[in-house]
Amino acid sequence: MQHKLNPVNSGAPAPESAMSRRQMLALLGGAAIAPLVPAHIARAAAPGKYSLTHDDELFLDDFEKRACLFFWEQASPTTGQVLDRARNDLSGARDPRKMASIAATGFGLTALCIADHRGYLPHAQIVERVRTTLDWHLNHFHHEHGFYYHFTDIETGVPFHGSEVSSIDTALLLCGVLTARAYFKDEKIHSLASQIYERVDWPWMLNGGPTFSMGWFPDKGFLKARWEHFCELMMIYLLAIGSPTHPVAPSAWNAWTRPTVDYAGFHYISGHDPIFTHQYSHAWFDFRSKHDRYADYFENSVTATRAHKAFCLSMPKWYSEDYWGISASDYQGGYTAWGGPPPQGPIDGTVVPNAAAGSLAFVPADCLHVLRAMKDKWGKQAWGRYGFVDAFHPAANWYDPDVLGIDQGISVIMAENLRGGLIWETFMRNPEAVDAMKKAGFVSGRMTT
């Protein structure tokens, strides 16, 4: 969910310090992989009413394969941790930067399920990597009441300077842990994953309040900032409500606010945050065809995506049907949390591919169109071993040298959810997820007003 600041245009390794994406929001208010045509493409079927073409499937298969390769190559075989970022022009070697992200690791565990399902990597090697990852995080990685430090050394697990024990990033890791538990029919994986989830002391992170703290430092205690308005927070509350060992009361679901945005005829719940906040919880929890007392959150994300596209197209100097999408990402000046509506950050015409990729399951036609158009037009500079670079600005002749783990993660998961709903169906086999949604008041069917 969060990244370090990094002067990406320098090509230099990231500094040994960290600032979270959420902190940034608060401050702001080409090696090729040979394309294949696997047999599973002919069998794949898009969920719902949207029908993917054969060319769509070819594009998405190559897109997913490259993203999964990132989570395989840019991870430690010893710890299973995944690098926060890596260059996109590598030939298979691991990036020398050592900063791993627990959020990227959670996305990585989920990507390994996709890689196994699609046959991108050998099954036995994937199972061994998942076992290693879970064992290390349970038995060798330092934790505080079950919560983990945000950024750590990929081999030792030692926290990087300025890194907090993070509630949201632990939740992202747990979503990957529970996906692996449900996907693999493996007793060791099931046992390790269950112990990691059941160890988390959710009431501790409430710190005596009705909403979760964003994190904790050993020398300063809990952060004053809390998860108190709609954003990517839904996963934290559902994981906590569903915990079989250290749950919070279902009333916690009602403790955070749901502000609204009105833009160009679109009305939806949003916290004035970048578009990724409408994507992350939806990567795992299946909100389709259900609602609580407040909203149909899936349809809310559909509306938010359409509003975001309209927002981009309102700036025709930069954006068009073939070039749109902004989310927290790298840019020429380093890293920023930008997006809209309303406008956030120093919008300058840079495009961020994961903005559309993370919404593939919400607005398939528009998101597929822009991703394929951008690859066709700028693929030589903006497409590499792991797919799209994190961001690029053709008019300024700037193409980010890096890909970022969490941005690769949301992209590959939502592409897979569009193609067949694998991660939704897998994750919702966890009884704790189903139980949590029931306790939060979710019911099936369309919402009536």
C-alpha cells in the first residue's frame, strides 16, 4: 500500500529511509518474455456480462505472467519477502536494493497462487516458496502483537530507519497469507497461515479508540493518525471482525466515516484519496452483488473509476481515451500521492498504468482499452520484463526505470479477477472472511434507496 520516497529519475538505489503512502497523503491533504498462447486462454471466461476477446486474453496473459515473474525473481528464496521496488530492465537478477515491503509480500503470495493456476511457474517450486515465506514470517520475523514492520531488509528482516509497525500493510500481508491458505491443499501451508492470522492482536491496534491506529513505533508509541474515513481500510476492519482469536466488535464497522464526492454527475463514497483506495480491499474481499446498510461498495468503485477517467479527460492537454489514469506513484520528482477528483498532487501529464489496471474488474472495456493502447504506442519505452513501468510521461521523455511491488500486485490480481474471479473465489473460501461480512451487516442483492 505504501512506498518509500525515491528519486526515481536518478536511477540510484533508494535511500535507507521510508515514508508511507498514507503519510504522503496526509502531507498533501526492457527484457522481453516470449509471448505464448497457452491452452488455458481458450478456456478462460470473464465473469459477469463482460466478454473478453481472444486478443484481450492474450494481452492479459502476458501482462499477468510478467507481473508474477516480478514476485518470483524480486523475492528472497530464504525469507519469501518481496522487494518494495525493482528496475524493469533486469535480466532476471534481483535488484541490489534491499528494502522489502510486507505489503508487496502479501501481494506476492497472492500472485504465486495466480502463477500456479495459470501454469507460469513450476507447482512444486511455488509450494516450497509459499511454505518458506509463511514459516519465516511466523517463526523468524519480528512482530509486535502479530503486526509487522512496514519496510525491512529482505534477508534479515531488520526494519529500515523510519519504518513503523503498520496496521494496513500487515492487513495486506494477511490477505495474501489467507489466499495461499485457501488456494493450496497443503497441511503445512494451512497450519502456518492460520497461526500467522490468529496471532494478530487486533484490539491492541485500536489503542483504546473506536478506530485503528495507522501504526506504532517502539520509541514513540501509536501514531495519532487513524483509519477513520473510507479508503482502503475495509480489509483491516473485516479481518479484525472475523478473527477467531482476537476479534474486535462488529460495531467497529460503523466507526469510520463515509464522506461523498460529487463530480460531473457522479456521486459516490470517497475520502478524497487516489483511486487505489477504491481497489485494494476489493482485490480479495468479494463485494459483488452485496451491500451493507451504507453502500454497494463494488458499484461504488465502478462509479469512482468512471469519475476518475472523466477527471483525467477534463485535462485534454494531457489525457485522452488512449492515455489516462493517475494513482499514487513515482514521478519525475520522486514519489507523490496524486489523483482526483478533486485534484491531488502535482498533476503534470504523467500516466500511472496501475490506476487503470487496478480497476480492470470494475470498468473492463475502458481499462483494457487504455492499457492496450498505451502498450501499443509506448511499449518500447514503457514496457519491460515485468510489464509496464510504474509511471511515464512521454511528452517529457520520462519513463520510470522502476516497477513497484504493490502496484504490480493490484494490477495482476484485478486482471485475474476480471478473467475468472480466481482470487475472489479463493479468498472467500476462508470462513473468517464470510463470517466477518455477515457480522458487518452485508446482505446479498441490489441495494434499494
